[in-house]
Amino acid sequence: MKNVKRKYLYVLIMNVTIVIKISIIFVLTTLVLSGCIGDKQVTPSLESLENETFNVMQSPTAIYTIDSLSNGSHPDPALLKEENLPQVNLVSFSSGYFRINSKKSLYSWSVPGRKLSEKYYAVYHLTLKNNYSNTLNFNSHYLHLATGDEIFNATTNYSKGLFHQLNPIEDNATILPGQTINGSIVFQVNSSADKSLLLLYNSTPLILPSFEKSIEAQTTAELFNYSIVFGIPQFNVDDYGDVNMEDLRSDDLHKEPYPMIWPNWIDRSVIEFYKKLDSENLENEYIRSKYPDLPITIIEYAITVMPDRNITLLPGNRFIIKGEGGEQIINESIAYRDTGLAILNNQVYEIYSKDILQMNFNNATIVQISFDNKYGWGLCARITYNDQIVIIDENQDIVLAMCDQGHFVS
């Protein structure tokens, strides 16, 4: 009897053990299968992005979480390995700012919720080189831009007047062994560009060595006091006198139907100045009572940085810059520059009005700045535009600056 009891006890223990084993196998199988067919978490290789979830925000650009970048249709995992990506180099980097009346507010002062629309852009002009023996496929749809805790998708919705002659990267580019292709990619972002921007291919960071230098050059060009270069204050009032910003009077700033203030040269403060100037005049009760329709206000600002160039400024009466391969980078007239062309010579800026001598610059950075501002009503408007070119040497000193400014009223 004791042997029978022992036998039943043994069988019971074995059955319980089998049930436990089956349960464990079931749980492990479920976890494995869910890992295969469920949402797979892909984390970037940089520590700063590891295990982070990015905020999803309402935006004209598509902003994703790291989760959403790794879901849905994406390239073969092999394409995400660094050794299977082309060599990516930065040719130039551009920042842009665009501000305009929102469409619903163009017709009447009394429209509720009258607001201005603002958009910021970052543009990368890249070269992609295939250093491998096999053909590479590169899809620009998988390029994204990370900054802080946000990730932005590329966009084609931008003012064509803001960035000229962009050559977009092909959607599905086939790069043969030894071949180099180039093109641009545009992102709409939430603020001005800075060093926090990180370009991604799907979730793989693309490290661009010259990007940080480009941002430094952009900062140098935007914060420099160009009155030292050109010898004139920043603004011109009514074509009668040049003044600094702090010397502008209330009568200059609030004038019917609009103030006629023109920038002689451009730095970052010009954007903030005209944003405030246009906003204050939109709130001018006298102008609102006299002009029933809301004026259109537009600000377009773009700055493009071309880093690490060995360039030659050709002699003559035109401003022509060529690269070390003989390619022409800039070709403009200098004969009728209102502000002028200034070149640093023995720590002093000299103004040139016509013929200039040939000059060579090594490891230099070219910065181009454009600014357009419009305010008014159809045939009654104030329009100003500025184009500025700066050359910065390897010590981050501005060695050449040229500015062309124009304006008119209608």
C-alpha cells in the first residue's frame, strides 16, 4: 500500500512538473513571437538618443517618434548598417525663415484670430559617394532631422523664393561603385538652426564633420557688427539719413501708411526688428481706421554656409569666386553696390568700388545672406531686399564682405 501511494505521489509530482514546463515554454514562445511580429524598438547608436521616445507634435512637417521610424515600410536592416551607407559629405547648409499673414486674415482687420504664420527651415546640400564594390540604393524618404526630443520629416512645401535652384536628392537613388551623386533635402523645423541638429537615415545618425563649423560660421556672420566693415549705420530712413537702431525715433517707426526704413546691411537683429515693426504697425489704430483692408506683410530670410573651401577671388570689375577645381561659385556685378565691397587688409577694412585684385583663400567659408521684406496693399507697398556675401577665414575672422541693398515704394 505504501508503494502504491508513493507511485501516485510520484506521478502527481511528474504531472505538475510537466505542466510547469509547458507553461514556461508557452510564455517564452509568446514573448519570442511577439518580438518578431510586434513593434520592434530600434534605438540610435548615439548614447544621447538611446532608449529615448520622441514627442509627437502637430506640425506641417511629419514629426515621428523613434518607434514610428522603425515601424511600417523601411529599408532592409542591412541598409541601416553604417558600412552599407554611402559616404555622406556636407557641401552647404542653409537656414531659412518665412513669415506671412495667414490666409484667413488677408481681407479684413475684423477677422477674428488675426495671426501671422512663421516657418523655419533647415536645408542640407549633400554629396553621396559609393566607396564599395556593390551598387547601393539610397532613398531620401528615410532622411530625417532630429533636434532635442523632436524628429522632423523632409518637406517640399516651402517658399521657392526663399531657396533658389535647389536640386532635390532622388527619391530612390541607385549609386554605382565609385559614383558620387548630390542633391538637397529640406526640413521644416520649429526654430533657428543650431548645433543640436542631427541628420538621420531612418534611425542611423549621419555624422557630418563640417556641420558644426558651418553653424559657427553662420553665428559669426549673423552677429557681426557690419558698421565696422562698411562704415555706415545699419538703417536708412526715407533715403535722407543713416541711423543706428537705437537712434530711430517714434515718428520714424510709426508713419502713414508705413514707415520707410531700409537696412543698409544684414545681421540677425534685422529679422527681429522688422517682425516688431510690422506687428506694431498692424496694431496702429489710426492706420486701421483709415485703411479697411489688412496689409500683407512678408519676411523672407535665408543664410547659406559653404564650409572648407579653397577659393580664388578673380581680378576685375565683377565679383567672381571660383573653387580649386575651377568651378564658378559666385558671379555678380560690384559696379553699383550701394553699401559696398570691403576687404580686410592689415586689420583694416578697405572699401572697393570697382576693380579688385586677385585673392586666394584657403580653408575659407563662404556665407550668403538674403533678406526680403514687404508691407502694404497691392500698389501701395514698401519693399526692401538685401543680398550679402561674407568670406570667413579658418580663424573665424571676416576677411571680406559685400552687400547689395535695394528698396522701393509703390
